[in-house]
Amino acid sequence: IFQYDVKFEPELKNPRARRQIAYELTLKYIKPRGLPEPLYSNTIMFAPKPIHDVTGGVKTITLAHDVQENARGWRGKPVTLTLTFTRSIERTLKGISTEEFTVMSNVIREAFDRAGFVKVSGGYYDIEGKVAKPQRVTTQNDEYQSLQLMQGVNLALHPSKRGLLLNADLNFRTTREGTVMDHIQAIKRLGAAACPKDVTEAIESQLVGSICATTYLHDRRKQTFKIAEVTPLVPSSPIPGSADPTLTFAKYMEEHHGLKVTDPKQPV
């Protein structure tokens, strides 16, 4: 296994952008040469075959993407990717080395990501039911809860004298169907009939601390977020934590995505 250090110029803080650039530029370079796809991990890249020219003694490769006019983000700016060969990881006769263990851990994670599994609290879950359809759980307040059992696995990789041992334990996780907005609307319907003054408190008590997964793919994988706070905001509200106090959600969507908000009263 050949190991490369990865460097971006200018330096990119967004890890998802770094990952996307690393894959796009590297694949564009190696595909015409018939080389297998490498594995990118933060600031390191692992390749089953050398990307560099072994015979010529070249150890550093510089790749630059084609700047797209009017494109937003990194695609509209010049970004250079530099791959520097550092060493090769050889198989050992006495068990598994730390380097091999690290590479295989990354390979396993990449495999589950590509299979559509989502990592939550150390486990990988089949959120879309590609392998096993989630089991519906009937509750008293089924309109709001809509619970289901989602299957997944907890993985543990162990080095041994006989090689790597992968322990996979089947487990389940209780999840709610629908989007976060679906549940907010359901709580509002139920709360308005019972005690309308406590609707906001009911929403916070039910959602804060929950983990939600995106329905879209970003860089070949779904993202998970933990709900830390529920704040009633609308498109004209300033974005919390923004360095620009005048930057609202509506302004951000129009400037960065070219989208105009048509419902100024919708919750965000």
C-alpha cells in the first residue's frame, strides 16, 4: 500500500470540500493510466498501486482543477492539490502492523458509506432499508411518534497473529419516520388541542438531543446532525453565529444558491 501526504493550496478548512477535490482530481489523473481508485483519509491518501512514476523517481504530483466561470465555492477558484509519496506499507509476517490496521479501518468505513449506511454513535445503520426494511412499531400516539426499528451493525476490528478479525454485531435503533418539520407540525396539531401555551416547550423536549440524518448525499455519504437547540426563526431572521449581522437566511440563499425565498413566514 502506497501512502501519500495531501496538501491543498490555498488551504481549505471544509473537510467535505477537501475530500471531494482530492477524489475528483486524483481520479481524473489516474483513470487514463488504468490505476485503481485510492482511499482518501483527512490529510493522507492510500493507493494499492503507486500513483507516482516509480521508474522516474518522481515522488510529488501537482494537480489543478479547471476553474469554472460563475461557479460558487471552490469550483470557481484556483485550487491546487499536491500528492507527495512518503512510504509504502508492506505486509508483515508477524500479525498485523499498526499501519495496516489504520488502512483497513478506513477501507471498512468507506465500504459502508458507499453501501448507503449511516454512522450513528459508532454503529452503521441501514437508514434506507436497502438490506432490511425497518420494522414499524405501533404506539398509542401513532400520529406523532411513527416509530420504527432500523437495523444496523456495530463493528470492531481486532489485529491478531492470524490476521485481522472483524466482529460485527447486529443491533437495532429506534427511529421516527418523516422529517423534523413533520414532527414539529404534528406536535403543533396535538398541542393546539391540548395546551397551546406549551407547544414550544413540547417541541424542544421532544427534539433536543435527537440525531437526524440528511435525506441527500453529500460527497457520497449522508450526514448526521444532533439537534442542540430549537429556535423559532423565519427567512428574514439573521443567521445565528454569522460574522455578518445583516446576513439573513433569505439573503444567504439568494447570494450563495441563487434561490429566492417565496414564503417569508415559513419556519427555518
